[in-house]
Amino acid sequence: MGAVACSASSGSQAPSGAAAPSPPTEAAPAARPPGDARDDGATAQAPLPPYEPPPREAWPAGYLGFDDACGDDDDVVTIAAIGDVLLHQELQKQAFADPKRYRALWADVEDLLGRTDITYANLEGPTAPGITRSRELVDDPGPTFDNKVYTGYARFNYHPSLGKDLAAAGVDIVSTANNHALDRGPIGIDRTLDALDEAGLAHTGTRRQKPGRETWHTVTEAKGMRIAWLSCTLHTNYEPDELGQVLSCFDDPARVPKLVRELSKREDIDAVIVTPHWGKEYSPVPRPKERKLAEAVFDAGAIAVIGSHPHVLQPWERVPLADGREGLAVYSLGNFASHQRDPPRRSSIVLYLGLRKNAAGKVTVAGARYVPIHVRMEGDKQAFFVEAIDRVGGHEDLRAPIVEMFGAPNLLPPDEELRLAPHCHRGFGEPTK
């Protein structure tokens, strides 16, 4: 962590027109206390007293803080999470016309994704080469939008280079359980997972046509902490999942909590994060059924829930756990990159979450922050770029609702040091721009 350097002013200058100072006398200089090595004219500065974090009752309104957050920041595993990578045909065409391909869409925020130990995204759609909408196997056209193999709404399919471009941008893990998971059928899931494996991206929520041979979850490791990720979806656009390749959130309400409980009891897993694809599209609030599932997975041992599918932001909250710890629920991160153009659907955040082990060896939440982002529409809505709003300025119609929902005290300026628990540091409670 960076230290703040303070300098002292040496001496003072007589104002213009003032009388000249008297010449120095021959008197000996005054004695200094032992150990005082200041130069003549220097002004002493007392060291700051140890910082004591304020109690919860003194936290400002709207602050989402965690009681067990303060400690050595070097021990914290930092996680970034973004919403839906939902690439309509306009964004795919734009990507193939640029030498940077898909990375051209989010080049301005790649540094925000790559600054953490782990970065998560929701991959909304297959990356399955050589399969048409009608599930016909054909020669693959390569990296181009042909509107046959590689398509947009309503049956998405992206060129498999998307996985490599996400990994190059800093993404480590994606969820594949969503309503578009079967847009290219069972073989589309197989080929998507093959492409993600080739790109080095961990994935959760779908499995190949080999029941019993693959798990629904995946595990990431950072700083010695092993985190299990588990994704599920509310449906597959009513496409039958005849081979059981997509984990459902709600078909059996006990299934996902049971999986979480099994993972949380394993000695080789330190924490469980659930990433459900749920909720009512375009609604800014979670429904009772989402809250009920969140409560069940927290009771089963999850430390965080990070949702997607509504294509708009939904709130976050601190969740007291049965063992005295606290969890974090974020009900929807909205769209990260898409062609949906009305303000709520092109406004989102980069979520930052910190985890650390406490003295008992249990993983606790070590803070949460966010950076407001949006999709900028350029050239009469012909090009789309993800940006950090506070880097480009303006866009208050997009920024204000984000800050109102997630609170000014947790706002992180995009180029500021990544401190995830503001109340653990000096300056907490000062006005945020």
C-alpha cells in the first residue's frame, strides 16, 4: 500500500517592503532534545496516532461495510466481477472489423479487470464453432459474423476467440449456465467448453454430454485460498435440457443448496461463491424467489452470491451468516457489454470483493467497492465501447442511479488504489466526488 508523504516548509520570507532582519548574534544555538536531527529552520511534524476504525454506528448512511474487514491488505484475495457479456450482432461485426477483435469493445476498462487476483464474468451464449442455428454441422467460416454459424439475438453464438480475448483482458472464470446455454444444443455446450478450456478460462454451470463425469463447479486458487464457484440458471429459454447439461436454479429448490453444502464441507475448499442466472428481466429489484434461494445458499455455507440475467443492476446487501460471519449478495450486475441501448441496460459496475481468512481459518468478506461503467454509443449508435464513467466525465443520468443504488461511500474512483474496506483507512467518511 502506498504511503502518503508530507513535507515541512523550511523558513519564511519577509514580505515586500518589510524592514531587513537584524544581523545574527554570536550566541550559541539553543540545545535540541536528544535524537532531534532537524536542519536549522525545519518545522517538526508529530507522527499521526494509530488509526482506529469507527464503530458501525458511526458509519455514514449508505455505506456497505463488514465488521471483520480490517487487517493486513496483503492477505486479501481480491476479486473483480462483471455482468453479462451479451454480444449482439452489432458488437460482433464491430469486433471483427477491428484488429483488436473483441478486446476493442472493452479496451478502456481492461486495467480494471486485470488488477485483481481473480476476475469473473457471465458469458451469455455459446462459443461453438461449426454449428448453425438449426444445429447443422458445417465447415466453420472463421472469425467473421456470417449470421449462420456466428449469430446474435435470439440464438447467440460467438466465435471461440472470444474466450481468448476475455482471458487476455484479465478474466479468469466465466459462468456458462444461462438462458442461452442451449442456443446450439448439446454439442454446442461441448464445443463451448472445449473452446474455454483451450483459452484457459475456468467455467461453471454446464457440462459435456457425459453425465457423472464432470462437476458443476470449478475452483480457482489465489494466495493459497481455494474458492469453489457454482453457477445455475432459471431456465434455458424453454429449450429442453434432455441430457442434463445445464444446472437449474429452481427445478429442484434443494439441489443448489445441497451442492453448496457439500462444497463448503470439503477440506480442500476454503470458500464458495454462487453465481445464479435468475431474476425478472429489466426489473431493478430481486423477487422473493431469488431472495429465498440466496438465503438457502448462504445457510448452506456460501460466502457470496453474484447474480445476472435481468440486464439491469439490482442492489447489493450484507448478509449475516449463522456462524457469525457476513456474506455479500449482489442480485444483478446488469450488462457488461451489449447492444441494449436504453440507460439502465447500458449502465453497470465493476464489482470488487475482498476475501481473507480470519484467525479461526474461516473466510470472511474483507470489503466491497464498485466502479460505475457504461456502454458508450458512438457514431449514431454504430459503435459501442465499455468505459468507466468517472474517467470520461459527464453521463450523470447514468452515474447517479448507480451511486444511489450502491452508495457513495463504497464508490471507487477508477484510478485510485484498490482498497476494499474504506472504513479501515484514514479519510473514511470524507465527501466522495
